[in-house]
Amino acid sequence: MLHPRIVVALLVAVGITACGVPTGPDDPATPAQPPLPTVEGANLLHQFDFDGNLADTVASGVSLTVHPDTASHGFSSGAWWWTATDDPGGGLILETDRITDPAAYSIGLRFRFNEVGPSWVKIISFLGDEDDGGLYFYGGYLQLYPFPEDDTRLFQPGVYYDLILSRDIDGTVEVYAIDSSQTITKVYSEDDEFDDTIPVQVSNGPLRRFAFFMDDDATEVEWTSGGAVTSIRVWDGPITTIRF
């Protein structure tokens, strides 16, 4: 990847360490988690708590799908862990028809990666398997490709972070950071004029697709060897408030 990428996400850096524990079938209990930030301004559509399954606790009949190239995966103390050994990595897929307008939504994760560099490591894909755009770590920094600016906040492997990406109907995507003292900072407010963060339509039908943690087919090498996730949430529109 030769082009710089920018953070355009709502980031909550909670700084919960994973104590250097390997991610895998013998992964011991996930460290105690602080409460998730409360988000206001949009209805909650999906919430995945990973309490031994991939089912949605809000929308009946909705479930995440494990990417077929995930090497191994399982559950441990309220987290879903995975490992990856081959392109394009492993992770989860959400296909949803619950978003009123796919140009206006918010999506949140609490997760950790085994690696956050030294090169590109993909977190979220919006535009499908063939497109390189998405949210990444690069050399320990959060980046959103293909936007040109860089973030200056350094992230660490093996540490849980909260991330919420919020997009409004006009294409404004905002970034906030919340440190371990729960201080909220707006990092960026950017204009997505080319719709790079609108989730891809599935087979010209009503479903929209988000892919988490694996790479796309454009490069196939920008993925982590493993990690864990304790929460994925999706809201029906942009958020207005974050609080604890």
C-alpha cells in the first residue's frame, strides 16, 4: 500500500491490556472490561455481545458469519477470538437490511489485534472484497483509506480499543477519541464526498455488508494473525452524544 490513509472514525481508546496472552483455543479469561460508552442520537439496530455465540441481542434472527479463511476461532469470557494463517486473514461478516439509509449509520467495536503494524492491517471493509478502501492500522496508527491525512495517536497490539465510526447523510464522518480517563476528544471531521464509507450492497438486494478484521482481495496481505472482539454495535444514523 503506497498511499497514506486517514482516520475517519469515532475512536474510544479505553486502554485495556490483554496481558500479553496469546489469542487461541487456550486463551484465558478476557480482562475485566469497563462499561461500553453510551451513544445517543440514533436507534440501536444490532448488538453482538459474544456470550458464547454470534447472535444479535437486539434484532431477532440476525447473526454474524465467520469468514471461511479464519484458521481457528472460539469464545472466551465474553469475547470471540480468532487466528489467521493465510490470505486474506480471518474475521466476521455482517449483512443487514435494517439501516434506513446506508449513507447514515454508526458502527462500534471493542476489539484487540495481535499486530497493529508495521504495515497495513485492516479493521473494517465497507466496499466489498474487491475494494482496498477501509479502516486500518498502519504502523500503530489508525488510518482510513483512501483519505490523505494521518492520525498521530499511537495504538498498541494486545490492547482493547473501542471504535465507533459515525456517518451522516451528507457524508460527514467524525472521529472522537476517549482515553482511559474517559476524556472525549474530537479528532477529525471529514467529508466523504466519494461515498467510500457507505457499506456495499449485496447482490443488488436489500442487504448491506460490513466485513471485520480480514483483508480484501485487492492486496490480501493486510491482516492480523489474530485478535479478539467483545462488542459490535450498529446504529441507524449518526450519533450526537457519547457519555459514560
